[in-house]
Amino acid sequence: QVQLVESGGGLVQAGGSLRLACTASGRTISSYYMGWFRQAPGKEREFVAAITRYGGTTTYADSVKGRFRVSRDNAKNTVYLQMSSLKPEDTAVYYCAARISPETNFSSWGQGTQVTVSS
């Protein structure tokens, strides 16, 4: 099973940008469809973005569409989430996750990285 580690979180002012990275080990990341999720305090975890194995297709939650961009570098075994025009409501712990196919559940998860957007 693939192991995932997120990085790049931090504190940023509203309107600012951050880039999160999710680095995989144990298996080559090109075997997996990858996703980003987030969980704010007191709320359910929610889908943010996903990318197919070679990056041909990306999908986004409506709340981040046009502001976030997911990408991947399979040679570096890393998936990225570029976040721009950040809002206080984007504050959450962000997780990356992996699944074998679009028909299966995300079965491997990272430990998460905190993103805090101040107003």
C-alpha cells in the first residue's frame, strides 16, 4: 500500500496563495488516482479536487473551482494542490488520498496538513 505525506500548509492572509504537496512512498504514484480532501473544525470531511493517473482529467468542488489547481509529477511521486485567492472558509486540515480506480474508495490517506486563512 502506498504511504502519503502532505506538506506545505501554514498560515496565510485572505487573498493569498499556498501550494500543498503530497509525496508518496512504497508504490509508484502513477498507479493511483489521487484526491485532495479537507476537514474544517466541527465539519465533515469534504472533497476538494481529484486527478487521474496521468493528469488528463481533473475535477473540483464548486467551492474551489477557479481558485485551486491540482497537478501531479509522477516522476517525483508527488501530487500538488495550488491554492489561490484563499478565503477564511478554506481553513481546514487538508488530506491527500489515493485509490486504484474511479470505481473504488480512496483507501490510502495522508496525515493531513493544516491550512489557516486569516481575514
